[in-house]
Amino acid sequence: MSWRKEERRAERGYHHGNLKEALLQAALGLIAEKGAAGFTFADAARMAGVSAAAPYRHFRDRDELLSSIAQRGFEQFESRLTGAWDDGRPDTVTAFERVGRAYLAFAREEPAFYNAMFESGLPVDANPALQAASERAFNVIRAAAERLAALAPRGAPRPPAMMMALHIWSMAHGVASLFSRGDAARRKLPMSPDELLEAEVLIYLRGLGFPTDRRAPAKGAEPPPVPPEAASGSGVPPGGTPGGPWGKPK
Amino acid sequence: MSWRKEERRAERGYHHGNLKEALLQAALGLIAEKGAAGFTFADAARMAGVSAAAPYRHFRDRDELLSSIAQRGFEQFESRLTGAWDDGRPDTVTAFERVGRAYLAFAREEPAFYNAMFESGLPVDANPALQAASERAFNVIRAAAERLAALAPRGAPRPPAMMMALHIWSMAHGVASLFSRGDAARRKLPMSPDELLEAEVLIYLRGLGFPTDRRAPAKGAEPPPVPPEAASGSGVPPGGTPGGPWGKPK
DNA sequence: TGTGAATGTAAATAACATTTACATAGCTAA
DNA sequence: TTAGCTATGTAAATGTTATTTACATTCACA
């Protein structure tokens, strides 16, 4: 349990000193390069400068290494989503969209984690810790959806927060999987994945009756019940934001 | 090029008679069971009753077999989506949703194809034929979106069809990936993946200003300009369909 | 300082992917 | 019909991987 010599002797000596971490890092790099499928246990060992059998002192098998990475990924993912949500500041809709962008950013900036988490074919539900980590990450979206649902404009039925969360999750995951990674990212799209997702979420929220031309509300006007336009207008003006969420219909 | 004896001698003899097809079928089964990652070329050969080297007479390597399956998958996918779209009958929105359900149905009923197409890590854009097949499938959604966009209600700006298509695709793919396959399917959801996607699409369409309580329009009332409520109401009544697309807010 | 627990290594096993040299069957042209 | 070319298979060899086992080296600490 004690890694007193981490820095001191990262490489030489009979004992590596920090093999577990070194293996995780090596694997992370390999997965980023060749995908979870291409990554090999032996390669990671080689990269860490140890024999092919050494990794088994730290991970039951290849899958456990992968799970560890996925787990760590979900934790970082949760952290980033939580940071993006920032407890709904400056206003719920803005923060909500920031969460969406954070989702895409994570997928783009941490391909190895994202791959291990969502594209490695790992049986997430077979590993309680992993499952829990995944759940915690999702709960950030869910909590945000909860807050958003609470803002449902008068006249519109209050949408189930869980459903909203699942919807948003599926949009973010769909965009990330299809357009924001790997070769799919090279498709010629009319807009960036970020813009695509933002428009998608905005249109969706509009469909629920939310006002979607976010704008920092007057001080202290939110969390309290209703944001600016929700209180005033008819909920959803058919025209919506000038030009719609997708910009000018030139 | 001549397979005169396909049926006659499917098994015995020095020559298999139909190895290529047999390998594809075997691989399909194996992928359905253990995923594209778990599938092995050797297993497929064994299953077809030939030596491990025989498959190389029909596929450059393991990846080419996988590509062939993905290709075939995209073709069947396109076929099913086209059938579901049914040229927009009985009305555009209904047909559009049917396409969404067909997407999920395909993911559920053809896990092997879906896996090879979207979860095998195949570099789709590296294979022109595969890329083209994928494009053709997407074009079904795109064409449907085109028709839908043309129905944009008066007062609402006409949304770019391509964007709509990408949005719908991402929703369907997101729901399929997250909730409609593998272990993720076992999550305790408040509704089925089908219902989830349907609600998502309906809310989205509502966000674009479309009337979403589909109902076969009066004969010949559609394609022509505007469907029932779009002509009458204010485009998007804040209340929308009674209870909203997700059912009664009990 | 002696010793058990932790961490590594080497060697062995079994499964794959892939290649190569050789065997056999099918088909076509003389 | 048959010689010979082509397509399709096989067996054996190579090189890599995952994983296990028996043995070696350190570490931590009583």
C-alpha cells in the first residue's frame, strides 16, 4: 500500500516501484492509439519494461485492466460533467448545454477513456464498482434534468426528469459516437459536433416548452421558480430564437 | 464464379462448395454470441468444417470478413429503413417514427450486423464500398427528413433537412447503443427503448414546430402543404398533445 | 536480522492469425 | 477424352498473445 519510492526509481531495479500505475498509463496510451480491441496486455508490459507475466501481479487479467481504466474514466467523466454543470449557474439552460458540450469534449479529448467506457464491449453491469461509477456519472445529467424539469413553464406538463436525462444522454452519446470520434468524425458535416448537439438539445428543450434563448437571468431570478420568458410569453413562440437554434436559415 | 453445386454438397468432399457464404454465416453467429471482438477466424473455419487456412481463399484476412458482414448489414439496414419509411405513408410524421422504430428493431434483432457495423471499430471510411453502403442507409433517413422539413409549418423557419437527419440519427443510435443492446439493455428504465426514442423524436419535432399527434390525414391532405393542426393552431401549443409525447404526467 | 508477503522473471501451454508449399477438383481448350 | 490452368483446400511452420506455474528477489517489519 505504500509507494514511497514512486518518483525516486520509476524505472530500474528488480521491482518497478509503480507498475500498476505505469501499466494503466501504458494501456491508456495504447488504447488511444489502437483502440481497446487492439491493445494487448503484453504490449503494456513491454512498454512498462517488465516481463509479460508481471502485470498479473496487479490485474487478474486483461479485462480487469480495461475495467480499471473504464472505472477511472467514469470518475473523470463525472468530475467533468459536475464541473460543467456548476450547480446550474448562471442559469439552468446554459449550464445544461455546457454539460452537453462537456460530454463531447470528454469524448474528443479522452478517446482512450471513452473507448474503454463505451466502446470496448466491457460487460459494465458485471462489475458492481464499474456499474456504480457509471451510475454516478449519469446521475449528474439526471440531477441537471431534475432541475430543468422543475422549471417547466406554466401551461406545459412537467416532463419526467428521468426521461429527459435519458434523452439528453442518448443525444450526447449518439453525436459523440457517430460524429465526434474516429473515422466518423471525418464525415463532411454541415456543422461541428458541438453545434450539432447544441442545436439538437435546444430544439428538444423547446419541444418541451422551455424558452431556449438563454441569457443570464436577472440576479437571483433562478433557481426560484420561473426564468424570465417562461413567466412572460406563451412558452414557445413558433418562431423561437431568431433563425432557430441552428442559426440563420440562409 | 459458378456455384452449381451449392445445395447438392454443402458439407462433404474436398471442396466445400460454398465456403464463403458458410463463413459469413458462421461469423454472424459467432459475433452475435461473443461480439465482434470475441469472434475468431479460426472458429469460423472450424464451424464451417474446413482448415484454418481455407478462409484465406475467400477473405484477405479477418478484417475483410468483418467488413463484408458490415457491408451486408448496411444493405439490410437500408432495406429495412426504406421499408419502414414506405415513402412517407400514411403521413410523414407517422412514417418518420416508423423509421425510428425500425432502427431500434434492427439493432435488437440483428445484433451481429449492428455490432459489425457500429461497434467493431472497423475503419468504415477506409473501405469505399462500406462507406458507400453506410451512406446509402443514412440517405434513407436524410430523404425522410427532407420530406419532413418541407412540411415546416407556416411561421416556423424551415429547418435544414440534413441537420434534422443527423439529429434523428444520433438519437436513434444513442438509444440503441445505450439502452437497446447488450448489458445496457438491462438497465431499469422507466420505459422501453422504443417508447424512449419515440418520445424523444416527438418532442424534438415539436421543438421544430411540427404537430405531433399524428393521425392519418384526410385523403390527399398530405404531401400537399400543411397537415391538420399546423394550418389551424399557433404551431406549437404549449400543452401539446394531451399529456405530452411521454404519456400521462400522472 | 530473519522471514513472510509482495512483486518479478523464465518457461511452458494453448489459441490465434497468417504464410507457404503442396494437394485436389473443376473447367476449358485441343 | 484429356492435358493443363485455375480455384479451393490442407498441413505445417512462424510469430504473437493470454495465462499459468515454479522459482527469484525485495520489502517491510517483528
